Amino acid sequence: MIDEIRKLLSTDKVVIGAERSLKLLRKGELEKAFVSSNAEPELKKDLDYYKKVGGIDVISLDVNNEELGTICGKPFLVSVIGVKK
């Protein structure tokens, strides 16, 4: 999964961050979401809801939000990465 994320980061289809990803999920503009292992339980609950309703893929990663931020090349924690349709 990490290799897939690295490939996606070079495109313009990636949205980094929980708020931005949830906003696009509500609009039906995401096809997939990657979630860190230590994301907030409420966030995971919201993503599971949109997974059921919207039929998107929600992939739970084995890396925490600090490692996910590093993978994305960001100097901050990243809990969710969304992939636009």
C-alpha cells in the first residue's frame, strides 16, 4: 500500500488531511481513502459510514499518522489520504 501511496502522491488526485477528505467524501468526489492506524475513533467511524453509503474503498494502514506524514513528505501528522475520482 505504501508504494501505491507514493505513486499517487505524484499525481493531482491526492487529498491530504481528514477535513478535506471528509468534505470531498460528502460530495461523492473520492474513490478511495487511506487511514492511519492511530486515527481518531470518531474519524474511523465517519469513514466507515461513507464506505457503506458511498461505496468507496477505505483502507486501514499499518503505519501511524506520524509515519504517514513522513511518507507524504509533510512536516506534520497525516491521518487520512483521499484519492479523487
